[in-house]
Amino acid sequence: MDLLKSPMSTEPAAPAVTAMPVSPHEAASRALTLVQLGRSEEAIAIVEDVLGQSDIPLPDKPGLRYAAAVAHHSLGNHEQQILAADACLAAARRLEEPGWMANARCLRAMAEIRTDRVDAALRDLARAEYDLSQTTERGLTSWAHNGLGYCYLELRLYELAIPHLEQATPGDDPVDAPGAPVIHLLNLAEVYQRWADEIERAAPEEADGEDVRRHRDTSNGYARRAVGAARKLGNPNLLAAARAVELVTRPPALADDSVEELRSVWADPSHTEHIGGRPTVGSALARALWRTGRRDEALEVAQEAARMSERTADWQITANARWLLTEMTHESGIEGAAAGRDYGLTLSRVLWRQRLATLHGALSARQVETMQHEMDRAQQAATSDPLTGVANRRALEAMLAAIGSTTQDGPTSMLLIDLDGFKRVNDEHGHHVGDEVLRAVATAIAETARREDLVVRFGGDEFVVVAADTDATSASILAERVRIAVSDVRVPIDDEGSPTVGVTASVGTRTTGPDLTVEDLVAAADRAMYAVKQDRAASDSIT
């Protein structure tokens, strides 16, 4: 039985898509639709063709990489799935979009789970949880909830899967994959059904207990809603899938009313392999027959369902079908059945304890990830200027110490920037306007400097830029760019549209060399800056 997951697995056949994609977004949508149609090789070809173009905008790349990973997932190409997920993650990092990062990590985690790398998967899932907490885009949020729920369900961590699946919003779809509302409801039916099944296998005495009944009733409720959603959608294949799910999740009290419907679905040779796949339907039919007193027929159906279950890639389906057959043969008094039941019960309880250990590992991984981010935030707060967000003097001291203690490939240059006329801004317009000017200036300097440069608020209206591996000529060019960027800053005095105010800057630069060590760089750059002020007081200038 293939789980009906969106967007990480296959949906029963839907109407074929014939329009050729005209944009990367449409290509990703078409690729996912082809995966749902069982045409994953075509999906991969479409994505690779589009990615072969040289002008793909960065915002479109994560979706294409994601579609490729989903296609490889459906084909069982786990290593290719990881590579595609890694490419999606790399594009998401460049885009600084945590939603795509969360979804990429989920796809990578699923491949790791399928290849018995559970510890790595738990780390990826913990990081995906954090990325999800930073996501604001609704579609990516919904997908990430689905992805996390799917991965936790694969690990049989029902307690973690359910909240994510319940929070997923199928109407928010980044690439417009069809059938999402139905699939969403079937996901929820699946997780509650599997939870009840596993409790029953590990503790048969709880088969009619409150937890099992509640989980099965909840599962059937979602399945009934899926039937309604599929009927409204007008997709006959999804409707057939939803009806089969509703049948297999019905409570035991409805066994007599369900037999003929189950028998009809069970006898359908074209029945699609999904949550209501034939082994699952056969087991449900066998249960209904057993409860209504037709035990010989029930045993025949259970035996056939058990044989069919061996052809599925989902071991839990096999476990359910085999356990049901074992229970029926035991209750029928067949010789040797008691020993087989005891052995099966022992295995089920071992698997339940393994599940609890994995649950503990997942919760621990979450805690470690949360603590790491809290430490990172504390470190960021300790080395950042709270007003402007750029680095503070502590960060400057740490960087200069690091440069001084290691051999550098080239000289280190420093820019010391002092704002001209900033006191007048404070005096005439108030400190709230002055603070906005400082923020705007800090942003302008940071956007002008290179990514690897350190921008520091040195104190008051002074800023520093440390540029490693930068000679004096390059430092002078950078200083001129910074001076121009600062002079272009304009801040409204009151509300937007009101008169604006700005400042200019005096920039001093110095570069390490035989006569200047990094330890003396700050003092030398400070002297250079004051020389500028003295030479051209209150004017834009540079040495």
C-alpha cells in the first residue's frame, strides 16, 4: 500500500496534463502532477530540461529541485532523492527562505529513514521543525507540516505526526498540485488507523479498548470527509480511494452492513494500491466476515490478503495481515497457531519498545536543536549592536584577535567612518530621528561592504569596516563607495512623505604592512579619519 501523501508520494491517477509548461513554476507543477500519475521518469525529464536553461530565476529553483526529489522518492531512488533535496536546500539558503529549507530537509530525512539512517533523519527533522517555525509563506508552511507528518508517520511516531498533519492546510499549495484536500484527509485517516493497528498488535487485549476505538473512530471520520471532498472534486480515482479507506476504517459494529461493499472492492482487479489497497481491504473483509460468523470464508480471505501483503514495500501492511491471520488461526484452534501467535506478539512488543526509543530520540533532537539556536541567538546578541543590528566592539575585538593570531594571505584594511552633522540631527529633530539615521546608515554600509567584511558600530556615530585580504587601493575604492552610500541615505523627519534628513561621512582607511600591525589598526584608522575632518571640515572627503 502506497501512502497517499501530499506532496511526497503518489496520488491515484488523475486526468493527464497535456499543456506544455511555459514557466519554471508551471514545470514544477506539471512534474508533481506526473508523479501523481505514476509517470515519475517524465517528471524528472521535465525538471532536468528546465534546469538546463541558464536563466532560471533563483526563486524558481527550490520548487524545481523539490519536484525532482519527489519524483526520485516515488521511484525509490533514495540517493538521487538526497542529492535533489540537497540542491533544493542550497537554493533555499541562497534565497533565505526557511519554508523551502524545511521541505528540503523533510525529503532528505525520508530518504535517510528508508535507508536506515535514522539518527541523521532525526537531526534533519529537528532542523526542519526550526525552519518551519521561521516560515511565513502559507503554502510552504502547509507543505512542511505535511512533510514532517509523513516522516514521523514513517517512523511510527504518531504523537508527532498527527499535530503536523492536522495543521497542514491543503488549500495553500505552492505549485497547485491537484487533489490536495482529499489527500490531506486521507493522510489523517491513515495515521490514526496505523496507530490503532500497532496498539492492537502489541497489546491484543486492548483491541476493544478506549484508545483503539477512539483512534479508529477518528480515522473513519476523516475518511468520510475525504469521500465528500473527492466527490466534490469530481475525481473518480480519488473517490474510489476515499471510499475504500472509509470501508476499511469502519467500526466493528458496522461489520454486517460492510461485508458486501468490502467484497465488491476486494474483487475489483483494477483496485489501486493505496491506503485502501487490496491487502488492507482483504483484511478488513476478513474481519467483517469473522464478526458475522462466516469464519471459513474469513480464513480464506485472510490467507489471500496475507499472501498479497508480501508483495508490498510497506512492512506494516504485511504485519497487520499476518497478525490477523495468526489471530484467526489461533482462535480456530489450529495446531501450532498458539506458538506462532506468541512469537508474533513478542516481535510486536519489541517493535513497540523500539518505537518509544525513537520517539525519545526525536524529542531529544528537538531539544538539542532548540538549545543550539538559543545559544546562537545569545551569541548574536552578545556580539551585535542592539540599535543597528551590525556587529559591536566585542565582535571587532574578537575578529582582530583572530586575524592577529593567524597567518593571513594578504593585508587587512580598516575603514573608520564618522558621520558629519549627526549631532545636528539629534539636536534639531530628536533622538528618535537620529536612531533611524543610524539604522539606515548601518544598512547602507552593510549592503556596500562585501559579505565577508565585518561591519561594526564602533560607538555613537562611528562605524568600522574590517576587510581581510584587502590592500590599500581596494580599501580606498571601498571607502569611496561607502562614503557615497552614506550620503545617499535620507530619513523622513516625521511620517513617510515628510521632509527628510541625511548626513555625510568622513572615512579614514589604513592597511596593515611592515610598519603597521593589526593591533595598531584601529588607532591608525582613527587618526586617518580625523585628518580628513581637519582637512575638509564637515565635507564629504576621504584619504
